[in-house]
Amino acid sequence: MAKAVSINRSLQFEQIVQKVAGEKAIIYEESGKKLFPTIREFLTFCALLGYRHGRKKPIDKSLGTEDIQGVIYEDTEALEFIWLIGISETADVNLLKDGNERECANIFETYANAGLELISNKLTGSPEEGWYSLLFEMTRDVVDG
């Protein structure tokens, strides 16, 4: 993958995205920070979570989409995770060749969308002040595998 392309996300989960990582995200008293500093980092976590659980969910464009411009991913570790997930999914390093950027991004998007769904299912109905703990548990699941 020679360069970053825009990464799409479904607006189906926009409320959670904004509350966790958006400009008006919940700020936690203990740290004075939001759960994820950027939507890019949150979406990367979602993709890793989806991948960890072997779940993919294509984006339903009829629900609306938002994109993160490729330039936001350039020169970041998030771009490396896009490549890593793509290679892991296809078991083919040729995915990194010029011209395959969109295919690699599509793979990442389906895992991220599945991760968003997993998070949505976990957080829906839970008080927002408890989201930190629930997401921390999910983080341990990704890391500890």
C-alpha cells in the first residue's frame, strides 16, 4: 500500500464514536481526558477488536457514511495497522503493491465496522460513566488475546 486512502465509517454508530472520541466526547474526571484522543485511533481499535473476534461487517451505505481522509492516516502507526490487518486477512503481502490501497482499506473498514457493532452492543443500555471500564475490558481482550 503505497499511500493512505480515505477510511469510511458507518454513521450507524456515530453517537458512540462522538461520545468516545469526538470533539464533544465524555471527559473522565480521573484523567481529564476522553477515552480515545482521536476518531482515527478509536477506529483503529475497533478494527483490531473486530479482527480479534473474527468478525467483519460491511458498511451499509444506506445508513450514511463519514470518511477520514487518507492524509490523517499518513505517517502514523494507524496506517501500519491498516496494512497489517489487510495482510493478515489475505495472507498475501502483494496487497501492499501500488493500486491495492482501496482493497486494503475495505478490509480494514469491515473489521472496524464489526468492532463498532461489538462496542455498541456492549455499551448500549449502560450508563456512560461506566463506559471506561467496559472499554478497558474490551481492550484487555484485544491485547491479551
